[in-house]
Amino acid sequence: MASSLLLLLKRVEREIELGLQPLLDEFGLTIEQWRIMAALHDEPGQPMSLLAESAVLPAASLTRHVDKLVERGLVLRRVHADDKRRIVTALSPVGATVADRLGTAQHTLEADVADYFQMEIHERSGSATRR
């Protein structure tokens, strides 16, 4: 069992990523591209600077990933209506359909992981009270 919260969180992240991998492969997406799509699904119309933060990606690699998603027709990129210097991004209708499917799978995996850790916490607290 992981002894630190950081290791535990990394394990959880890895389990969810591995669970999503078959669906990511089906859609030809990387986990980074999925994080961008998930962030846009949650909050459409994000400027690139905010999207990098939301998707937990370095700004330097964000543009490359978004370019590929735009090329595939999954993400739309537009000039901001009020500030012509800013670019905003959103899912296309096809991208939204893909994001819905992946989001459903991710929520199921997250629920499974949450159930596992609730059992783990219960077992740990039970063994602590027996001591």
C-alpha cells in the first residue's frame, strides 16, 4: 500500500488511465488529448491559457495537442468575441459525443476507485480500533 498521499494519488491516476486506455485507443486519443477534451466538456470556450491549467498540461505542449484535436474535428478554435487577441476553444459536436462516451467511462472508473478506497479506509480504521 502506498505510504504517502502523493504515491496514492499517482496510483489512482494510473488505474483510471489504464481503465480508459481501450476507449482512448478506439478513438485514437492520448491521455493528454482526453484531459483537454474533458476540461472543455466541463467548461467550453476556455482561452488557451486557462485550458492549459484546466487540463494540467504545460502551455508549450497544449498547442500541439489542440492542433491535432482541431485537425480531427473534435475541437473548435475561434477568436474571442470581445478580445480579438485571444483564442478560445470548445468541443465540436463530434468532440462532445466522444467526450460524453469517455466521460461516462471515466465516471464509472472513478466510482470503482472510490469504492475500493472506502473499503480500504474502513479496513484500516477497523484494524486500528482492534489494536
